[in-house]
Amino acid sequence: MSEAAVIELRGVRAGYEGRTVIDHVDLTVRRGELVALVGANGAGKSTLLKVIVGLLKPYEGSVSVLGSAPGASARRLAYLPQAETVNWDYPLRVEDVVMMGRVAHAAPGRGPSSTDRDAARDALGRVEAADLARRPIQALSGGQRQRVLLARTLASDPELLLLDEPATGVDPTTEEHLMGILAELAANGRTILVSTHDLAGVMAHFPRVLAMNGGIVADGDASILRDDAILRRTYGGHRTTSPQLVADEHHA
Amino acid sequence: MNTMPDLLEPLQYAFVQRALLAAVLVALVCASVGVFVVLRGLAFLGDAIAHAAFPGVVIAFLMKVNIVLGGSIAAVVSALAISAVARRSGLKEDTAIGVVFSGMFAVGIVLFSSIRTYTGDLLGILFGDVLGVATDQLVVAAITAAVILIALWVIWRQLVFVSFDAIGAAAAGLNTLRYDTLLLGLIGLAIAVSVQIVGVVLVVAMLVTPAATARLLAQDLRALVVGALLVAVFSSVAGIWLSYYVNAASGGTIVLVATTLFGLVWIARGVARRRVAAG
């Protein structure tokens, strides 16, 4: 091993209220990897991300993230939750939300510093949303919301990014742009896990794919999505169509 | 006719000066805490905490200690009890609120009914008695208000993050349970300070109505806070003035002024939007 793993899971079983959602999960992710999590709703993509972030304590198994227990290095990672878990009707402006990415780094009682403001402005610029800074968040479209949340995760300059369906509600052009940002971050040594339903996008951009269905069904390069047997085990038989068809269905 | 001496007339009385000071303190505290009560939909919880403060006040009265102190302890204890019952029992929060606050209020009523010679002091707790505020009560209220406002200022950004996106905040390393508990404690303290002004029955209006009025128009948090403070302070001062002239209960008058402002802003917003829609 030339480099320590950023994420290391061994024999992990996890779920909610006693119910197991993922089981027998072994996973090693190294620095600079760009990994997609695919699978049907309920397959355990969000559950796996929450275990890595430290929001969910596994029933069994060991988890190491950035060299320590999950949650212990919260300031070095950023997590993008599914957009519907956020209160979009709050009276906040876009820049206020992006600035939240800096709150964990700030001491209580301190307002945003000039470094914080610069980081927030820079992050908004990277998702091409600089013109939205003063916009009330109530007025944002679904795609704009996703870009704002992504800017918030970028604002903390994290080593590890965990993104739960960042492409939901985003138009294809924006999605292409987001993928470009993620690829560049990975090239600069950031480690990134993304859950998504867009199999065509995964095949175009992700060097590594985890196919999930109650655990990790397959782990390999994007070509595993052309394997009918793997697709059957991932989508449970009712989705044995080609990725292109699945992707179209998602965009419809 | 010169109306100025008439308008300033109440100010010559020390009890009116104390009442104004107390009402403004309550306005500042309730409006700032109320911003989070409104954003997080905690109006029912606020009402419950106010009722739950009642037994603390009665016990303090019986033990002849400061009633704000008794009310504070009962309010904060009930706020934390509600949060603990909701977390540990698996029941929905509004159910936990219903169980805890009615139980606490019942304790207050049983104790209250056992006092044979209760005085206006205690009745004032139910319906508010701002004109009867004594200097030592005012001092306790001022200290409590300062504690609340400083605490809010220190954890403001963290509280906003936790309220807006609890999952994201937890992932960023914020202890969301700690901030939620702190917020509940601050709501409890704010209510305890306010109970002597507007009474148990109406205190939720001081928490909710000013922030709700500002929420109708505010596009960002600064506007929400400033608007809530303006509505609360204006309602308190105008309410005391009005109650002096029409000789009505001051707590009720303060709340009525705030409610009227809410109604006017709501109607004005509707008219403005229709104009915009009509082009």
C-alpha cells in the first residue's frame, strides 16, 4: 500500500431502527478517487454515505474515514444531503447558505471573516452561480438549488466530498458542468463519492462504480454497467434494460 | 388643543416607567427568540412551555421566592422534558408536548386551588400584570434578558445552520442535539421573563406574532430580525399607552396591537401582490 486509504469499511451492517439496509460492506477508497454509487431507491446508497459521514452508526463492522472514526474528521469532509431535507422556504439569500459551509470552521460568536467571504464567492463562481449570490433561496429552481448546495460543500475546501444525488433536478448542461468540476477536484487529490441515478453520466465520467442493492453488488470500472448479470442483481430483475434506457427514464 | 402633555402624562408615574422598561425588555427577547420559534414551527411548544411554567410560579409564590425564578426553572425543565420524552418514547413531538404541558399545568392548578388567600400577584401570572412590576422583578428580568440575547448572539450562525439543514449541520461536525437543547432552554427562559408581563395565556403571542409579521415580508434573516424587533417594541409601548388611557388589561392590549399589525401587514402584502400581478 503506497498510500493510506481515505475510506476503509470492513464487514459493515447498517440501517434504521433495527432494520438492516446494507450488509457485508467492504470498501476501500484511496485519495483522488472519483466513485459513483448506483442502484435503485432503497438500495442503500444514502445509508452508505451516512455511515461514512458519521451520521449513522453501523450495527456491525469497522469504519475508518480520513484515518479516524467517522464523524471525528467532520471539518475535512463535506456532505451534500438530498435537497428535499433542507428548508428552502427560509428567508435566506444564496450567499448565506454557501457561507454555512464555513460555519464549522468558525468559533462561536464570530461572524464570517473575509477569508470566509472569499471562499464562498469563489465556490459560487465555480458552480457558475455568482450572479445568484443575493437571490432569496425561495426563488431558486431545482437545478439552482443543487448548484447552491454544491457550492456550500466546495466552500469548506474539503479533502473528501460525499454527494447524495447532486444531479437531481439539474438540466443536462449543468450536470455536464458539475461533472467537470468533480473530475477537476479529483485530479487535484480530492476524494469524491457520488450517489446518482444517471447511469449514462456515470459511464461517461466515473472511473469507478459501486453497484448497490442491500450492499455492494459489484465494484469496478464503468463497464460493469454493461454487464446484464450485474444489472439484474443491482436492479432486482425489473430493470435489465440498457443504461441508456434507464438514464432516459430518469430524465423523463 | 395641545395634546402633547396628555400623551406624556403616563410617564410621570414610576410604575408606568417600570412597565415600559419591562415591556421593551420582553419585546427584545421574545422577538429574537421568536425568529427561531417561527422558522422551526415551535408555536405550540412555546404555548406549552408557558403553561408548564405556571406550577413553578405557584411553588415560588408559596415558598416566598422570586416568581420569575420559579417560572424559569419550570419552563426550562418542561422544555427539556418535552424534548427527552419525544426522543426516547418514539412518540411524535406534539403528543409529547400535550402530555408534559397539561400535566405540569394541572400541578399548577391543584396547588393554586389549595391556596385559600391568593392575591392579585398570582392572578397576574395567568393574565399578566405589567403595571404591577416591582423593581426587583425588573432587575431579574433585565439580567435574564441579557443572558438570552448574549447566548443567541454567540450561537446565531450555528443555530441558523442547524435549523435550515439539520443533516448538513451534523455532517459538518455541529452537535445538533446540543444546539436544539440550547434553543429550547432559551425559549423557556424567554417565556419565564415574559409571563409576568402578558401572562401565561398570552405569552405565545409575544414569541410568535412579531416574528410572524416580519416573516410575511422578509427576504433574509436580517430583515426578519429587525422587523420582528420593531413590531414587538412598538406593540409593547403602544399597548401600555393604550391600556393606560382605556383602562384595559395591558397584556391583552399589547397582544392586540401586535395582532392588528400582523393583520394590516398581511392585507397590505395581498394588495401589493395583486397590483404587481395586474401589472
